[in-house]
Amino acid sequence: MVYSGTNQEITPLSNLRLASITKTLTAASIMKLYDEGLIDISDVITDNIPGTDKSYIPNDVNYDLPFKNKITIEMLLGHRAGVFDVTNTPIPDSIKQPYAGITYPMYIMETLKDSLHTFDFDELTGVVAKNKLYYFEPGDGFHYSNTGYHILGKIIERVSGVTYSEFIENNFFNPLGIKAYSVWEGTDTQIPTPNIQSYLQIDGNSINTTIDNMSPNVADGNVISSPEEISKWMKLLITGNAGVSKKSIDRMIQMKPGDKVQNLYGLGLTLNEGLGYGHDGAHNAYLNLLRHNPENGVTVFAACNFWYIKDLYKQGFSLNKFAVDAVKIVTGN
């Protein structure tokens, strides 16, 4: 279900930016490799990939992360590794770098005016490594981290031997017949038609934010799809029909306390009472919620294509209530 504040022709097959719903694909990729014995999610990221003499992360300066010898793959999946997020958290003012005080992608795209710059995993994790940034020691808390998922994206590539985009296309999109796009070049700024345009509401003005460089968000938020197609994905995943074993799905849905936004979080999935398992997504005026409830078989997708920037948290709460009310109507409860 999609609400548009503008005069757009929107259908269940209209494309939009899924933002962090992408994380379910990344987590599923890790768990599929786990099912195949190519990864052990209990390993620390400096361990060797099973059966090889190659470590999960490169042994170079870009991955010389604080506490890297204590960070497990499972911690990264659950945002419990303390990895500093260079895309969401401004670099501390205490860091003697030209990008101090803002997020690293904002510095590159806005301060340096390089709006089509192609970011990659090495560059983004390199900022964390160079400046020794972290939130807490691994396992000591919960902090949502896109950069943690960039590390997972790198692991997927090193284990599989293909790019992140190729992996999810070859293992999920194509076999399951899901129409979706994993954009990764800085010049991949458009959304395939038909699409849903997004708008930022600031001081009574409406700013179109649809065109965007998503290369800072590969593996954490770069996938584009439609409400119908991504709802199909979530149902297949939660019901164990997406190519990930039921045993691994059961592990993904084991919830632990999160924060005020992600109240409960497992491994790439969250849980809402009455809605089921899934993920939220927010990026540049798109606000999405996707859940599947295995108890009643209902999948719900709700989205806004605009942000009221002064009260975004309240807007997210309202979107959740809208989804809950819709499910109650469908189920009669």
C-alpha cells in the first residue's frame, strides 16, 4: 500500500527505493553461504574463509578496524559489533579530517561537489579504519550500522567470487522471478519506470529527491523494486522458500532488544507485534515498512514517498499504525 501526496499514477508495480529493506537480501546472502558451508557466522571477520587460506576481510589498511579480531559475522548481521556508520553518523569533530562534522558521503558529494562519485566497500570502511572510529566494543550493545553491512557485502564478494549485485541477482532475483534492481555505480541515479517520485517537505516547500547516487549504500540500502515484487520476496524468505534453509531462517528471527527505532532485531530482520517479521527502509524521502506474518499468512507493505523532516519519527510511527490497521481490516481482527 502506497500513499502519494502528489498527482502520480501509482500501481503495485511502480518502482521505488527500498532503502534498508535491502539488508534482508544481504543477511539472506550470508545465511545462504552459511547453509552451503562457505561461511561460519560465529567466525570473527579476521578468520579464514572455511577451506581456504583467505580471510573474510582483506588484510589491509582499509579493514584495520577497531577490535576487528573480536567482530563476528553474526554481530554484524545483528548490528551488535559497534562498527561506526559513516553514512548516517557525522564524523566526530575531534577527528582531524576535512570531513569532520558531517557524514563522509555528504562530504564527497556536497562539499567536494562530486555528486556522481562511485563509493565502494573499501573506501567506506577505510574511513572507519583510518580514524579508529567505533561505538562500543563488539558485543557490548546495539547500534544500527550501514557500514557494518558494507563489511558483510565485502564478505559476500570474497566468499562467492562475484559482486554483491551479481550474487543477489543470481541467487534470489532470477531464480525466484523477482523484478528488482541492485544499483551500484555513482551514475546509476535513476529509478526504472514506472516509478514513484519522492519529495522532501521543508518549510512548506516540496523538493523532488528521486534522482540519487546510491553507491554509498550498496548492501545496506541500494535495491530498487516495487511493492508487489518485494512483498513476494519477504513472504518467500520468511516461509523458507527463498533458497535459505528453515534452520537459518529460525536463527534470523531470534530477536534481541534493539533501540527506540529497531525495538527488536534479529539477523537482518525485525519484528512488530501484529505485523510479523521484515524490515523498514528510509532514504531521501522514501519511508517504507515491509512485514510478513507467518501466523496468518499476511504480507504488508506500506510506504510514504515524502518526509516531513521536522517530525520524521512521528511520521514513521504513523506509518506503522497505518500498516497495523490495514492488517486488522484484512484479517477481521
